[in-house]
Amino acid sequence: MNEESEARDAVLKRLRRAQGQLAGVIGMIEDGRGCRDVVTQLAAVSKALDRAGFKIVATSLQECMTSEDGRSSDDLSSEELEKLFLALA
């Protein structure tokens, strides 16, 4: 398995985890669970999404640094990659 497919699998795993956690939050709200439980679970969803986004940006940065022409497969400049990264902050 190459690094690109490993990164894709890691992102998908994080997104699936977030999807399950979000379904849990929806169920908790429907069941009338307390604010503390709902917010704690919602924070976990947010963290999983952030980690997926960071992994995507980090993979693009790595591809950009290792490509012969210094460009990523998405043809993003370093400024564009920086903006993507900061959008997650």
C-alpha cells in the first residue's frame, strides 16, 4: 500500500468515526440527554473532522514538497495550502 492510499484510508476512517459520532449526537438530542453529554460528544465530532482536514492538508503539503515541479496534484500554491490549513484553525 502506498502512502497516498494510506493517507486516504486514514481520512476515510476519521470521517466515518465522525459520522458515527454525529449520529450519536442526533440520537442523544432526540432522547433528551443532558447538555454536558451532548456537548462532549459534539466536541468529539468536531475534533474528528478537524483531524481529517489536517490530514488532507498535510498530505497535500507532503506531495507538494516531494513533487519534481514543486506543485501538488491539486495544483495548489503554498499560499493556497496555507489558507486551507488556516481555515481549519
